Amino acid sequence: MIHLFKTKIGRLRIIGFLEGVSLLVLIFIASPMKHYFDNPAFAKILGPIHGAIFLLFLFNTLGVAVEQNWKFKTTTWKIILACFIPFGTFYIDHKILSKL
């Protein structure tokens, strides 16, 4: 795991994982707590955190794409699209980022 911190693609993979996990926690823990138990505190905290990680993933994708000279039509658009699809960051990590 430590080796992922040494490269920009590795850091992008970590951010993608954190984005996916934060969405899982938001959907399966924070939202039920908010709607079924009338306790919105966790959703109020986790919502902005997930949003910040989402933006961090998006901006890092663009930065890595420019640095690595990725072609937009073959790689970059797939990674950007993945962050808009729920749990897409897990899929894109497995299919594209782990092989780079």
C-alpha cells in the first residue's frame, strides 16, 4: 500500500478508493440514519467530505491525464465518467488504473 503514495497514479487510485468507500458509507449508513432514525448528523458531516473527495478525484484525474499525456478519447473520459457513476471508481481502478 505504501508504494501507491509514491506515484500520481497510485495517489489517484487511493483517492478513488476513498471516494467509493465514502459513497458506500453515505448510502448505507448515513442516509438510513437520517431517514429512518431521524438523525441527520452523520449525513451532514459525511456529505461534504464525500463531495470534497469527489472533487479531489476529478481534479487529480485531469492533472494526471495532462502529466501522463493520456488521450481523452481512450482513457481520460472513462475515468472522469467513472466518478459520476456510483461505485464506478472501483470498476475503473480494476480495469484501467491498476494496469498503468
